[in-house]
Amino acid sequence: MTSPSSTVVTRFAPSPTGYLHIGGARTALFNWLYARAHGGRFLIRVEDTDRERSTEAAVKAIFDGLSWLELFADDEPVFQFSRADRHREVVDQLLETGHAYRDFTSPEETARLREVAKAERRAFESPWRERQPTVDDLALPHVVRFRRPLGATVTVADQVQGDVSWSTQDLDDLVLLRSDGAPTYNLAVVVDDHDMGVTHVIRGDDHLNNAARQSLIYDALDWSRPTFAHIPLIHGPDGAKLSKRHGAQAVHEYAEMGYLPEAMRNYLARLGWSHGDDELFSDEQAIAWFDFKGIGKAPARLDFDKLAHVNAHWLRLAEDERLAKLALDVHLARGHALREDDEGRLQRALPFVKDRAKTVLELADQTVFVLKPRPLTPDEKGQALLTGETLERLGRLRDRLALFQSWDVFALEAELKAFAEDESVGFGKIGPPMRAALTAGSTSPDIARTLAALGRDESLGRLDDALQQTRYAS
């Protein structure tokens, strides 16, 4: 456990230019887990400095996704754009100490010089790096660049990737302030992480090169660097970079596909991190176990079969009242007309069907028969079953069940078996017409469970309806 004097502070810093990607969700989860594992704080910073692409809708989508995952920050979120004055203040400090300079090179000339540098296989160098601007120059449009040390090596002691080094000769002098005075990403990240007290920067390994540049800025400001941990990205099942062709990418899509948030946390934690062979674990276990040593260096592969397996596990453990509400939402979205006791019907049925479902959508599929209003109309195949001797046998079974008071599923199984023996027939002569009468062809569990799920009164009522309809029709 980290002592109060060195409290761990992590952060998730999404850019609000689109939905919350599953990779971003996993990054948020890893930061949340690490902070919780060390008794620290988990913060959120919205990196909205790209004003053209940042939208309120994207901000809402990000927070909706985090809320669904139940990854809540320990403080109010920070919005990076609102801190622009502080970022410029730090740039002034770098200018005063000689770690930054003003570059008056035009965009066109800069592009030309970059092409020359590229052809000569060297980093771009601004002609203003060693020039002092005049008073007249200061009135002209210009950017402010970081003056990197030359002939040096910058090493990042990464907790996942190991020690990674770069020669400063291979880096250019990055822009800190654009010509319109807007701070750039690498500057803003350093200043915000420092001011927020971030001790551990856990993010995708596509930011590894940024760690080199950001480390140089930390050093120039004489600030302590945070501990870096760059985690491999998530790839599709085929090993290629995750894209739309692999299916769902956004967190909200997984919610709409019927996955539970605790299942997503479990699965995402296991996606690129491991604790032995453990596949199914609670938040409490993940918090107790999570460390950097368990994070692999290779990209993780999305596996929808494993996700379904994990989700099925958490569906079985979820409270029936909660699942009934979720399943009812799916039914309503599919056009079901709400009746007063629908939620109660679903809740009573769930113990008999939820072990057959892997998602809430499948749970809704498995419970269509429960919500059907009486009288049910059997499909053509069902009507063909409900005739002659079969119909008479169904009537005898209905009368026998009417005398049966214990509507326990195991007692019902025994009673149905006893009835088949008394009738001297196999259950294949009883099950199909019973299912036709009770469900009108809808998916349902075995007959005993279907009866238990419907309840005594509803089951007898549906049998009566079927008997009356078929006898009247004949």
C-alpha cells in the first residue's frame, strides 16, 4: 500500500472527438485498477484542445460510457482547453530559461525545410533555433518551439516496455505554442499531469514516442517525471489493428449488444493483463491482483467467444430483479406493448432461463413466451399437434395439473414423468403439444421449467385457451 505522502494518482485523458473506444475503455480500467490497488486516486481529464473536432456529443458519449462501466473519477473532471492560460504561462517560463525559442519561419518554408531534412535523413532544424528576434520580429506571426538538448539520449523507464531510449538527434524541436497562441498536445499533457499530481501515466503504446518528448519537457522544467506504463493496443481476432470490420468498437455498442458492465470490466482487465490462469474474477479480486508485471508486451486480441463466456457467467450471478429490468428494456425497444405485470413476469421466469443466455438480448429472446398475452394462437405446426388423441391427452394432463399444488420445477418434472408412465407413452407425445399450447412456438426451456416460469395460474389458463380454441375449431 502506498503511503499518504506518495499517493498514487492516475488519470484517463480521452479526446472528445468521437465515441469511447474499447481500447480507451481498457486504458481507463487499468488506470482505475492501479489507483484502487494502491489506495490512490483516479482522475479524468478531457483533452479538448482540438476545438474543431471536439464536440459536446462526444464528451457526453465518453462520460456515458465510463458511467456504464462504473469507472468513476475521484474528483471533478478537468477540461484541458480551460487551462490554456496556465499552459502559456509555462511556455513563458521555458522561454525565460532558454529551453524554448520563437520560430518565425513561414509554414511554407517550414514544409520545404522538412522535405530537405527528410531527404537527408535527419531531424528538421529551424533556422531560428540560434537566432534572437528583434522587436519588429515579435510583431510577426510565429510559433514557439522547445529547444531540445543536442547530442543527448533520453531514456524512459517504462513499466511495461522496459527501458526505451532515443537520441535527441532523431527528434525535432516540437512546437509548444501555435501561431494563434494555442498550446500543443505534448506541452499541455505535461503541464496538466504535473499540476494534477499524476504519478503514473498508463496509456496505449502508440504514445511511447510522446513519452520521450514529454520527458525532455519535464526535465527542462525541473519537474519529476511520472512513472510511465505503455500498454499494447487491442487487435482484432485476426491479429490486425482493430477496425469496423471486426465488429463493435464503441463501449455503447457493447451495452446495446447485451453485455453487463461487470462482465466488460472482467473481460477488459484480462485483455492484455493476466493473473495466472484466472479468467473469471470480481472487481475486488482484480484490484487486489493488478500490477504492471501482469501486462504483456504483445497486442491483445479481441475474442467475442471469450467475452460471451464471461458475460454468461456474470448473467448467472446477477440479481433477477436487475435482469428483468434490462430484459424488459429490450422487449420495449423491440416494440412490445407494456402490460402492468410484465416486469414481475420476467423476474419470476428468469431463474429458469438465464442459464441458457449469454447476453441480455438472448435473455430477451428466451423470455418472449412469458410476455405473450392470452389467448395464444399456436402456429400451424402447433395446431396440427393439438388434435385427436393428443388433444384428449392434453386435457387429461391439464386436469391433473389443476390438482397439483406444488409448482416447484423438480416436482413438476416428476409429475410429468409420472403422467407419461400412466399414459404408457414416451414424453415425445406430451412435450411438443404442451409447448405449442404454452408458448405458441416461442423459444422456451424444457416443459417443467416453462410451467414453473409461467406460474400455476398462467400455465392452466394457457392450456384452457388451447383446449377451447382447438375443440371449437374442430
